Amino acid sequence: MAEYLKRGKPEAERAEDDAKVRAIVEGILADISARGDAAVHALSAKFDNYDPPAFRLTASEIEAAKQKVTTREMADIRFAQTQIRNFAQVQRDSMRDVEVETLPGVILGHRNIPVNSVGCYVPGGKFPMVASAHMSVITAKVAGVKRIVASAPPVNGAPHPAIVAAMAEGGADEILVLGGVQAVGAMALGTETIEPCDMLVGPGNAFVAEAKRQLFGRVGIDLFAGPTETCVIADDTVDGEICATDLLGQAEHGYNSPAVLITNSRKLAEATLAEIDRLLAILPTAETARTSWQDYGEVILCADHAEMLAMSEQIASEHVQVMTDRDDWFLQNMTSYGALFLGPRTNVANGDKVIGTNHTLPTKKAGRYTGGLWVGKFLKTHSYQKVLTDEAATMIGEYGSRLCMLEGFVGHAEQCNLRVRRYGGLNIPYGQAAPYRDAAE
């Protein structure tokens, strides 16, 4: 049985934190729904000390922000966006419309239709997430979304230049300087000056994730992408420094970012714990990372690789870093995670920022039933049917008539019977099922 060398907060305490967040978000969304722009302005002033005449940037304001980004920074942004756009295009090319004649005269098909409008949230706060602009805006653009609204909170009372540049370069149609629940609420519900969107995407803190959860149904969402999570699966092929670095590299995201080490090596587990203490003494973001590690960090010692796999499947972490003597075995056998990072040369930070895969990923065990953000999230697969011949209309109608009556749906059956009468010339009394015409049946 797995042994915990370090545990995080008990689940009961985490659930209590979630309940507090739910109540706060519910009140904020109700306020936005009732008061529109007035509520959004008040909330932005309260939480971000920012209350401009309008939250949407003009073309000249966007250009002014871009001018504050250095040539080198812009080159880095464009490099990352090229990688993300290229992989998104490969994903889009893998999805095709289909049409097939399943029976003589019966045509079935589907079309992949982009969502009409999307609100892309980009987190700000302590760490403005420039990369999130690439991940959501570019992917929506490649999917063919007609209207892309991107929103990020102000930083030090002004639009963050690099985030604005990334949004603009990625192809956003509207850019808002607005953060938190008020941003996703305004994009989903609409206000007097902000037209609502059909879908919300993008990561965020616990409040943004909860807002998306409460808004789901009124709008579509990509997934529940709350505070970041990371899990390192490692054996004695690697050392404590690389494990500790990868754990703290995600723990610095926020005060409630789970970071878990799963290993079958007690020596590695103890070395990692010691290395974390050493790094926390020199890491500039140690205040955040230390709190996350103390409250949400875990070290789990397993008997073998099979138990390591089972424990990982149970945790279903957002990011899973695998560094073992059998990385491909984990790739073939893992089913519940956000994204995999295989081998010591790979790391979550590259996936977050530049390598090309999307960093908006499922958290809180959502990897059991959904993957991360990708082109397909912006596409709706709609089916269609065509019956081209009288013979096909008659044959399918007879089966449909009987199956509808089997369920007691007389009105449904009459839709089928009408076609049988009209195209097959058969006299079926109103409200009765079509008879079997072949006695052998």
C-alpha cells in the first residue's frame, strides 16, 4: 500500500474553501446580471482599482500597448504563437466533415461548425499569463470562430502590454481590460456595452473556475481550469533536484496549487524533500510556492511502477511529468490526466509557454472525463440526414412507424406513416403501426 511521506490539506478543508468561493461567485454573477455595466465598473474598481470609461481597448490603445513591448519580446511571442498555431492546424486538419450513403437512397453526414463567438479569459494578478492569450485566441482562430473577445485584468492600473500584444497578434476581435469573475460574467451574460459570447474559455483562479461552472448551460465552457496542479512520477533514474524543481515550478502559481511526487524510491523521495527546502531558501517566488507546498504538496511512496500508475490515475492531475525507465509504458496505460510530459528533457513550463500544445487543461480530477482545450472544443459536430428515393422513404418509414408505436408515440409514428402512405402507396390507418409486409418477418 502506498505510503504518504507528506500530505496536504484534508479533503474536508478543501471542500470548505470551495463552498466559500461558490457563495461569493454566486453573488457577483447575480449583481452583474441585475445591474450590467454598473456592477462591472464597481467590481473592477473594488478588486483591481481600475475604472476606465470603457473596458474595450480602441485600435490606437492596442497599438500603444504593442509599442511598449520590445523587439526581442515580440519575436519570442511570435515564435510561441507559430508553434501553437501550427499544432492547432494539425488538429483541425484531423477533423473532417463526413457524408455516407448508409442504405440505398439514405444519406447521413455531419459538419464541424465553429462556435460563433467566444470569450477568452487571460489570468493576470501576480503573474500575468501572456501565454494564455496564445492558447485560447489562436486556437479559436484556427477553428474558425467569427468573433473572439479576449479579456485580461489590468496590471498596476493599466493594460499589460505583452498580454495585449499577444491577444492582438493572435487575432482577437475585441480586447477588454477586465479581470476576475466580472470579466467572465460580463462576457457570458452581456452588459449594455459588452455583447455576450456563446462560450467561455481559458484558465483562472478558483473564483474564475467557479464562475465558469455556474455559467455553464447559459454558455458553453471549455473545461474547469482552476488553480494549477502538477504531479511528478519518478523512479531512481532521476534525482531530487529535477523533481523538486518541477514541483516548485508549478507550486509558485498560487497559494493553492497542488504539487505531488509519486515514486517507488524512498531515497529519491527523501532527496526531493531536502532539495525543496534548499530551493525554497533561494527561490524569488518562495512565499507563494512555500504556502502551496505546505498546504497542498504531497509525497507518495509506492511499491512499484504499477502502484505508481494506479495512484496517478486516482489523482488525475492537470500536469503529469513522467521520468522513469518506462515512460512509454505510462503513456500507453494512463487514462486520467490533463497533459503528459515524458522524460527528463521535457518539462511543464515548455508546455505552458512555447512548445505548441495547449496549456488550458482540466483540474480537480476532470481529466477523468475531458481533455484540455484544443481546436475541437470550438467546433460543434452537427449531423444531417437526407432520404432521396421513394423506396428508401417507405422502408425507413415502416421501421420508424413500428418503433415509435413500441414506445407509445403515436404522433411520432404518424410522421413516418405519412411518408409511407405518400411515397409507398400503402394504406395505414391513422394511429396504427405500419404492418410487416413480409410474412417471414
